[in-house]
Amino acid sequence: MPAVVGIIRNENKEILFGRKHGEENWGLIAGAIEPGETPAEAVIREVFEETGLHVNPESIIGVYGGKDQRHIYPNGHQVEYLTIVFKCTINGGRRIQRMKK
């Protein structure tokens, strides 16, 4: 399954993490590439859907796949992701509140 990840850093070089609805764990901003969508378009859409931020995908950090990218969902469905990781910069959208440590 093709997917994307957006690495978004603030002025202190901290990486933005998010939590999807119904999940307890924090993770990178990520999601599947939809049919007809380029990877760059997918990361722009996913970041906006999950954070409200508009980003520019500047470069590809890496591409990851194989058995280490296998995931089994609670309903038993299994996938192996081929994930393209983008370095992104913010160019608009709403501000995100910082979680206290």
C-alpha cells in the first residue's frame, strides 16, 4: 500500500507529531496515497487533514518498504506499506498549540 509521511519541524527543530481520532499513541503525520494522487499531493492533503497546516514538500528524505513496514489492523487486515517520507515546510494554515511536557 503506497503511503506518505510529512516531517515538519518548528524553529527549534522539533518534529510535529499528531494523534488520529480514537488512537492513544502519537505518531508522524502520515496516510495513504489515494488513486490518481501524486505522493506530493498526498502529503499536502494528509498534513492539512490531520493538522490544518498548508505545507510545501521540499524533498524526499527516504523511501521505506518490506516486511518491516507490515501492519496488522485490529480487524485482521494485513498490509505492507511502501512509504515515501517528505521534508515539509509550513506555508500557511492554523497554528497548532504545543503540548506541555
